[in-house]
Amino acid sequence: MATASKKSSPRASTSKKPRYSQAEASVRMMTATSHLLIQLPPAEVTVQRICDKAGVHTDYVVRYFGSREELLCQSIEAAFLGIFLKTESNETSRLQVILDDDVDVMQMARARIRTIAYLLGCGVSPVRFRSSQKMLLESVVAQSLNPNVADRTRINLVLIGTLVVQAMGTFDEVNDMSEQQKQDVLAYLRYMSQSGETVQSALGWDVPAATARAKSQTRVAAATAK
């Protein structure tokens, strides 16, 4: 008696991801990563999430970037650089864009600082980010045109303002700042960028370092004598 042949069960259909060139796949992954970094904490931007959003295979991350951390580095720097260069010299200054609380710029700035802090914790060298940070500071300094302050004061004020903005982006949720408090801090930075003469005089930023140290020592000696 002939045995009945078994019916072969149909294979489950699997959706195949399209094949991309290295250049196209890299751009797709970097774009997806930068969008995710704005929406999520860096630790939650996983390889699976990146590749699902980019529509590529998960092995592309190591194949084209070497590691997830390197992909995060390149993505956030490229995205920030794109917004940074979007402001031309004949338009509103980049410092003013931040002080006016431009949403896109502030979102990207916060994402960049969060990502850098996370990557430093992962063991990425700080040197990795120095060139872009140097470019950012030099550009803002070049657009700070108060004629009543010295270059030393201008650089110090821009550095302090940049650090405050970065700290706001990193610790916004932790400090539980109200919207009014954020606006007050930005207003203070705007004021400092436009003035600065009083601070310059009080701290001795308008005189050579040796003279400033001598004045400071004199003040300390006078206070001690009292």
C-alpha cells in the first residue's frame, strides 16, 4: 500500500532588506542615528534600532563603522556640523541663534553633549571631539564684536557662555528648571555677550596676566592684614 506523501508546509515569508552601496548605507545609518539621538538617551540607541530605522542589515554597523560607538561619534558630529554651517556669516550669528532658543539648534546641541558625555563614559578619547569643539568656540568668538572688551575677555565670556549652554542641555531634566528660569539664564548670557566691561575690569582680564596676578596678590595681602 502506497504511503501518502507529506505536504510540504509553505515557508514563512521573510522581508528582505534592499542592498545598498557602502556610501548609501552609511548615509542612511548616520541619518537614522542622529534622529534617534535627538529622541532617545544614547544608551537606548541600539544597533537594532538604528538598522531598523535605516532599513539595513545589523552587520553593516561593524562592516562600515567598526563599532556602534564610532557610528554614534560620526553621526552626531556630522548632524551638528550641518546645522552649524547652515548659519551663514551674513545672517543671525550662531551665538544669537542659540540665545534666541532656536529649537533645532538647541535640540541638536543637547543631543551632541549628551552623546559626547555617554561616549566618554564608554572609553572614547576626548581628543575625538576637540576639533569640532574648537571650531565652534572660534566661530562664536569671531562673531562677538563688543569693542570695549579685550580678546582675552571675549574668549573667556564665550567659553563660559558655551559651558553654561552645554550644562543646561546635559542637566536640564536633573535640575528641573522651569521655562522661565531657562529664559532668565539665556537672557543673562545675552547680556554678558553684549557688555562684559565690568567683569573685565573686576577680574583684571584687560591687563597682562603677570600684572593681574600682582594686583590679585596685593588684594589678598590687604585683606589678610585687616
